[in-house]
Amino acid sequence: MIPLAGFMTDRISPIYKRLPPGPHNMARGEVGRHQRIRIHGAMIEAVAENGYGPTTVREVIGLAGVSRRSFYELFTNKEHCFLATFDLLAGWGVQRMRGAYAAAQGNLEDRLGAALREFAAVAATRRKAAVLVFLEAQMAGAPGLLRLGRATSVCEGLLSRSFSGSPGASNLPAPIVRAIAGGLHAAMSGCLRERDAATCGGIAEEMLNWTLLFQTPAAERMSERIGARVLRSAREASGRDTPAGAPAAADERERLLHSALRLAVAEDYRELTGPQIAQEANVSTDCFLELFADKGECFLAALDMLGGELLAIAADPDLRSSEEPRAVRRVMAELMGFLADHPLYARTIAQEAFAAGPDAARRNLELLHGIATLLTGSAPEHGRSRLTVQGLAGAIWHTICCQVSGGRLQLLPAVSDYLSYVALAPCIGAEAAAEVLGEEPCS
């Protein structure tokens, strides 16, 4: 652990021994490789201590014990260095998981269990590196989220091949596999936020059991029915205009909130200012300052507004009735339909809330967790376990992210049944969930 005081002084003590000046029997290429490794290690340490946003090139080169010139000979800027470090760590982690899966003998449970135990062990023993990959990539804006999405898609491929290629296993449709991968990411992220290495190391069996809950031959039959509805929805959506993204706001405060979200999506949040938000909303700067201390307070209020609307949809009283499974399905469809009609909100949840800093990211995660809690609130105890709620929240977020990055937001309602399956299978069983979702939805 780097002493915090090291970041509060003018001089940053290097964590690696510097190369001696003058001849040192190392070829030029070897020197560059040595410095690159030191810089990657310093980036891991600095981000683990400070977070991505506050980390500076000065801190990284100070910890690495290299010159500023050496840094810029290897990397364009902080973001380039961070992304290169992410690629190195994520590639190594995926390789370890694949190796564990390939080396395991037995059925789907044995092989997936080996991969997930390796996954958990890496996170527990190399926590700082795991923090960079699982948590801080989200804070690095669109490039970081893109990298995280690519890494998660590799895990999706491993899961998909496991379900389709293992004897006795049932093939699961791609949207469910994608949701499971998002849920596993959320579960591990939760452990890392708690700074509990023992919990990270022990979560593998819980993740395995949760993943296996979705296995049933009925899922393929359900998928055929859902697939036909998705095609119909896609045809209908292609003939409609894309929604504007936010309703017309009546008062000045609402206009400012919507403008803050709109500009955060269109511009770099870090460069955004209060006067810009006021100008976009056609409101005076004085009025903005009467309502909000700065852009951060305005953006957090906009997140609360967005979250209030989504939580109001999710707080459906039918979720606590005998019709709960069908209510879950209906509420999930309403949530995804609302986000499809408000693409600005969907993009904020998927990306911009993380770019706006730790407080906004925390509120965004709390919103997703709150929605998942409401959707599982009246389930049996095993159906509302901590991992089940975290998994559903992660499944929802990852699905929204994939639709945003793929430019397919209008299809969110069409994939809502797959998310409903992820919500229902741990509560009522995979076969019962598949039966409910195989029905034609009530109009």
C-alpha cells in the first residue's frame, strides 16, 4: 500500500528502484520495456490509492521512478497509459480463467467452477489490479467503458461456449448470457468496493450457483417465442422516429436538470460549466447559482430526478401480490420502454454518471440496486440474496450499456423479457420463469 502522505508532499517517493545513470548493460529496447512495466505498476498503485480522476502523470512518473520524457516517449497521456494498463491486466486475467477452464475435468459445473474460482482468486490476491479493471475503468469515460465492454464480451463467449458445448447443458440465448456476465461483474465489483479480500476469494461458489440457476431446456423454447416478438418489435421500431430524449421542462429548475444531462452526454463533463448549463436551458447564470452551487450539484440533482422516475415505475404494488412473476415482467418492460423513449436517461445510466465522478457513480449504482431490490422484494429469501440483487442490478446495467454502445436503444423493450428471466429464475425456478415469459404479454 502506498503511504497517503506520499501524495501530499512535493516529492513522490518511487516504489521501484531507479535504473542507475550511465551504462547499465541493458539494450535500449530492454530499458524501454523495463520502464513500461514500472509505469504500469505505478498506474495500478496510483489509481488504487486515488481513483482514476485525481491520478496525475506527475504521480505516476514519481512512483515509477522515470522521467517525464520517458513517460511521454511511451504514452500519449494519462488516459493512454491507463488503457494500456487495463489491456495488460484484463488480458492476463482472461488468460488465467481460460486456462483454469481448459484444465478442469468434468461437466459444466466443474469447468465453470474452476474458471470462477480462478476469477475470484485473482481479484482477492491482486486487489489493486482488480480495482483498476472492475471499478476504475468505468470512471475513465467512454474509452474505459468500451474496454470494459470488450473484456466482458470475452467472458460472455466463455459462458456461451460452456452452456452450448457441455454434455447435459442447455444452450442459453445471447441476451441472457450477456446479462449473467453483467451480473458476475457487479457481484465482484461489490466485493472490491468493500475492500474485503476474503469475501472476494470466497464468492466463487455463490457466483457459480447463481449462474447455474438459469440452466433449463425450457429456456431455448422460451427464447424462440421471445425472438419472434423481438423481430416484430424491431420492425415496428424501425418505422418510428427516435424519441427526442427528454420531455419539455416547465420550470427553470427542470430545464437546468435536463440541460445538465444533455450537455454531459454531448460534451466532456469535465469541461462543462454552470454558465454553459444555464445557457443551454435559456436560464440566467444568476438563476443557476441561486438553485445550485456548481455543475456537480446540478448534475447530482438531475440524477436524482432521473432515478425518482425509474423508481416510481419499479415501485409497483403488484410486485407484492400473487401476480408477482407477471408483474415483474410488466414492470421490467415498462422500465426498458421508458429508457427507450428517453435515450438521454439511458446514456446517463450507461456512461455519463460514471464520468461525472465518484458521487454520481455511487448514486447511479444505488439506483440500479434500488430497482433490483424492488423487483425481488417479495421473493423467497433465497431469491433476494445479496448476490441475486447485485446480479440483477449488474444484468440491467450491462444490458443498457450494450444497447447504448450498439446504437440499439429502441430495442430495449424487446429484450426486457430476458432481463425478467434473470430476475425470476432465482426466485421461482428456471422452468417456471421460462413458462411465464413464454406467454404472449397482455396488451
